Amino acid sequence: GQGQGQDGEGKTFLVDDVIDEVGFGKYQMQLMLLCGLGWATDIMDLTMLSYLIPTLAREWGDSLDQLGTAAELTFLGMMCGSLFWGMASDRIGRKPAFMLTSLVASCAGLLSATAGGLGTFAACRFVQGFGLGGNLAVDFAIFLENIPTKSRGRMTTFLTVFATLGSLSSAGLAWVLMESAGWRVYVALCCSPGLVIAGLRAFMMESPHFLASVGRAEECHRVLTRVAAINKVALPVGLTPLSLRASTSGRAPLREEMRALLGPGVLRGRLAMTGAFWFMLAYGFYGFSVWGASYFQERGFVAQQSYAALFTSVACQVPGTLTAVALVERVGRRPLLVAFSLGCSVSILGFAITSSHATMLVSSLALNFNTAALWAVTYTFTPEIFPTRYRTSALGMCAALARVAAILASAVGGAAFAAAADGDSAPIDWSLGVYSVTYLLCALLALAVGVDMTGVRLSAVDAEADGGTAVASRRGEEYDSLAARDALIHDRPAATSALPQALGACREPQP
């Protein structure tokens, strides 16, 4: 059940009940700002490599293929960081990882600005990637675990607007500084905000969902009390530490966690499909992102033109993300994943087959619109479909697979440019075609995942992991009527009896 109690003695509450009652207020806005700005600085740190590679090739005399090593080591660090920080935050809490990941990434990035050659630069990028990978795995979990059900999809999707802010900042700074102030100043400006973000994150509170899941009811009650005070609302009548009930059975040992995620059962199939989706999405996305400036310059754009073209293209991420925000609760997560994946596939194919600079720019605009929307929905969809005690571990595994794809895309892209050095553009055209195919596969995998948490409480997936009713596998079937859906989203009592019956009507097939 959903943990609704009756008035009087013995009334119990799930964390979902309290968060839905407290609503989206000042505390959630503060958390969104810190998660968002941290993510923006991370995206700046990540995307600046695309602008650095052509400049470093000229300054150090290394080939594009050799400089691709720095990108590969960045993604290798992100893979290790995703796994380490994802599993760590399921054990020690979200907050320690929330602080340390930004600190590690920022310090390593600043050190890379002092590098005198590829070896030192690549080593710093590996450590920076270790921090970046953890931050991307933890931020969305701690944010969505503090957001009420009725606004969880919109607000978590909106959080990715900050990624666009990071992309625009790195593109704009490259446009303004790269040719005038030099790449070291550019790197320092991109990486330094992370130090401030890490310090500010120390003042945020631990996730109440995490605290409840590991039996720290007193701390959970204190956090919820402080959140309610910041939001200037009253807690539910009768709420005490003893009345808080965890929606899951507690922190799992590592061996049990691996068995739950990788052994026979519903979560293994879910993780396999979601992980494959992340792999394909990352291959297409990072393949073009890392080598974006090089693709434009290979097609006849001069350096300054390529920076301007990329900046203009990245600006299209804002309407893409806002479109996802507007549709994510109305249409549902999975239909949007399919639609935006197809949009990416068509856009990058258009860039590949044209020789017109204007058409290339339009295709790049469309690609950025769709990739921003696709990542926005992906970062909302993925942590929702895994239970609290496995959430960041599962998200870390998906992110780690994405980094493997990024390493592969970086290496293949570098090899394609090396093979095209004699004037044959076929390898570059083929690499773009592969990106288009990977986005098409994303659309098919989104259909295969078989679950959509649109409008469903996080406690439902916790209950499913403990042997309860399976969460719905198709948008709309988790409710036995549109009235029940509307009642649930607006916290009206009519949904109390409708939801469990509707959830039982649609069980996800066992893999």
C-alpha cells in the first residue's frame, strides 16, 4: 500500500506522504539551484574538451588521434566515478558524495590548466572524470528524492536546463577567450565555479528517503521538520519519528545489491534495457560532442566559425529542455524517449549527408534541441524506476556504461579523423552515420524497458522490489480511471483505493 494511516493512534506515514504534504517550496528551490549549478559546472568541464582539442593539437603538435586519449581517460574516470560514488551514496548517504564529487572535479580541472604536455593533461582529466561521473550519478537521485510526486517529473526534467547553461558557458567562453586569452585561462574559468558549489553543498541536508531506508528515523524526522519550516508549511498531524515508516526494507549489503540488480528478477531486465539505452545514447551524443568542433572544421568552417556554430546550436538546447518539461507529465516518459531519439537520429543524418553549411547548422540546431530533451527525460526516467536502496548504484551502472560508450566513441572518432587525414572524408561520413543508427536503437530500447513512473510515487517501486505489486508497464495503465489519476496527482483521497487496484492490473513481465 501507500502507507496512508487513519486519524488516531497508530497512524503511520511514508516519506512520500510527508514530502507530498510539504510540497515544492523554498527548500526544493535551493536544492535545485545547487544541483543545477553543480551540474552546469560539470557540463562545462566535460564539453570544454571539444574546444580544447583543435587548439592543443596546434600548440603541442599532437595529432587529433593522440589528443583523443585525453577524452578517453576523462570518460574512463567518469566510468569509475559513476560506479564508486553510485554505490557509495547508497551506503554512506547522498550528501557526502554530493559535496566531494564537485570538489574532486574542480580541483583536478584547475590542475589540468597547468599541464605542459599531453601526459599530465590526460592524467588530470582522468581524476576530473572520476569526480564528474559521481556527480552526475548522485545529483538527480538526491533531487528527485526531495520532490513531491505531482511535480517530480517536471522539476527533475527542468533541472537539465542547467546542463544547457553549462554547455552555453563553455561554448561562449571558447568563442570569446580561446583565440585571445588562451586555453589555460579558458580551462581555469570553466573549472573554478565547482569549488564554490562544493562549499555551498555542505549546508544542504541528507535525503529523507535515504535516511528512512537505513532506519535513521530520528534524523529523517529532523530533516523533514527543517524542510517544512523552510517552506513555511505545517507537517502532517501526528508525525513523529516513531510514526515514520520506510517504504523499503533497509540498506542492502553489496552482495545482496548485486544479486538484486544482476541476478534473476525484474530489476535485471530493467537494468539491462536501461543500461543498453544509456550506452547507445552516450555513443551518439559524445561522439558528436567531443569531435563537434573538428566535424565543423573538417566541413570547411574556420575555427572561430566552428565555435560560433556550436554556440548557436547549443542555444537550441534551452527550448528542447523546456519542451520536455512541458510534456513529461502529460505524455509520459517513455513516449518522449522514443520521439526525441528519432529526432536525434534524423538530425544527425541530415548533418552527415549535406554539403551546405546552412543545412549543417540547421541539422546541428535540431540535434541539440532533441539531445537536450532526450537527456532531460532520461535523467528523470532512470532513477525513478529503481528502488531507493539500489537507486544510485543502478544509475551509476547506467552512467558507467555510458562512459564506456563515450570512450569507444572518442577512440573511433579520433581514428576516423586520422584515416581522413589524406583527404578521404568517407570515414568521417561513416562515423556520423553510426551515430544516427545508435539513436534509432535508443528508440527501440525505450520501448523495451517496459515501465513508466509518470505520476506514480517512489514508494511503489520500493514496494515492488520487496515483493509487492509490479509498477505499471504502460503509460496510463497504473490508474483504473483518469479521475483516479487526477486525484492521485492532486493528492485527493479518491486515489487511495484506485491506485493499488490499477497497479495490480498491469504487471511487468519477468525477464
